[in-house]
Amino acid sequence: MNTSIDLRARVDDYLAERRRLGFELRNMALALVSFASYAEQVGHQSSLTTDVMADWARQDKAQSHSLGTWARRLKALRPFTRWLRQFEPHTEVPDASIFGPVPGRVAPHIYQEAEIIELLAAARGLNPKDGLRPATFETLFGLIASAGLRVSEALSLLDTDVDLSDGTLMVRQTKFAKSRLLPLHPSTVEVLVRYRQLRSQQVQTTADTPFFVGTKGDRFGQPLGDRQVHRIFNELRDQLGWVDRGAHGNPRIHDLRHSFAVRRLILWHEKGIDVDQAMLTLSTYLGHAKISNTYWYLTGVPELMALAGSKFERFVEAAEADHE
């Protein structure tokens, strides 16, 4: 391989070939394009080596210094390097010995109901007290918690996607290129109605108006930014001083989505609903491509384990009675 232009062309060929087979490869595409740009930046000209790939893996945007993060980045290159060897036999394929294996599931922070109430109260206390900003963040965090949305899904909602007369949200073309119509609880609809009324007093609404809008300076009335949302959440989280019960270092906004799934499972157990049958409904509501992705979201919090334990005890007692 003589030039970085060749590498970029190989990346394009690989992605095109895999996509013709039906693979979307969104995250892998980002990684491969990033790697090709890095190779060009450092002036790498020869066949790909493990060293240059490992150096790229260490350049994660968060500068996490995490072996797990680096291992995950390096893993994204392996299918491409195996494919590339048919054209460039000297291409090296990195293995797990460099940074260790990719970490498995990292436990999320499952929010207690009191913590969610604290979060919404803290958002309501943002400045200016009588402005749109506190209502925007309170409503945004509340909707993510009550509907299990991804942050990106909530921020991408247009005003026309929120039908409050029917009490539904249209979530369009999200992570797995799927759209879905979500019914909302009446209490959630009530809050969204109040927010829309307050927003309409300050922001002119068109068909393309985001449901959640920026409230300051040049961003006023424009789509609310992901970076800003995470910054505000982190400030409120630190202010509330929560004790992290997950393994990510701190509670995250995305953990509200995990909490939604777990709380729904607890509610089904309490109501005696057949969880195995209901899981498909939850998977569809969350917008997962496979039901296994939904099981990945579930965490054994004490309340859930207690319910499952009681259910198992009843099962054992019934089995013993049948054998008497």
C-alpha cells in the first residue's frame, strides 16, 4: 500500500461490499474513516501494522486512557484488516493481546424514583427561573425517563412528531433505521402540553420546529444540542451528589433508558403479567432490532430480584406439591 489515498479507497470498497450484503456498519464506518484520516495525518505509507492501529486506538476523543475503550476501537478494525489481506498480504491483523479483550456489559445506574424526582426538581430550578430553559430541561429529562427514549431521539423530535391530542410520539429513522409510534401515559402528555404552550409563547412554530429548542443567544429556537444537554445533566448530577450504583463512573442520561426497561419489568412482575410474552412489546417500544438487545438492558436491581425470587419460590412449592 503506497499512499493514504489507497487506504481510503480500500475503506470505501470494503464498506460498499458489506453494505451490499445488508450490513449497515454505521459505527464501523466512522471508525474506519477516522483511522484512514489518522494514517494520512501521520504519513503512514506502507502496509498496515499493528503499531499504527494501536496508536490510532489510543486517540479516542474522550482521552479516556481506558484499555477497554482502546480495545473496542481496535476491534472495529479487525474485519477490515482481514479483508484487506487478500489485496495487501503484509497487512497485520491486531489481536486482543494488545489492550486485552473488549469489556463485556458494563452495569448501568438504575435510577430510583426519588432520584428522578430530584433530577426534575433540579432542572426546574435552573436560571432564569421564569424562562423557557428550566421547563425545557425538566421536560426533556422527564420524557426520556417516562418513555425510555435515547437522548438523540428526544432531541430529534419535531413539533409535528408530538401528537398530544392522541397522546403519541413519532420517533423517526433512529439507531436501527426504524421508525415507531409510541403511546404516552396521560401524565406525560399533560407535561408536554404545558411545555408546548410555554414554548409557543416565545418561539414561532413551523412544521420544522424542534420540539425541544435552545433558549440562549444564537441557539434560541434552534435544535437543542447534545453536548449542551449532557453538560447541564452533569452539572445537575454533581449538584445532587448521587452515589453511583453502576460501573460507568457516574450516572448517565442514557441510564434513564435502562431504568425505564427495568421498572417496566418490575411492574409486569407485580401485576402478574407473563414477562416472556411482554418482552417483545418492550423491545418494539424501545426500538430494538433484536429482542436480545432488550435483554441486554435489564439489570438485577434488588426489587426485581426479590420479585423473581418470590416467583421462583412459588414455582418450587407448586412442583413439590405435585410430587406429594
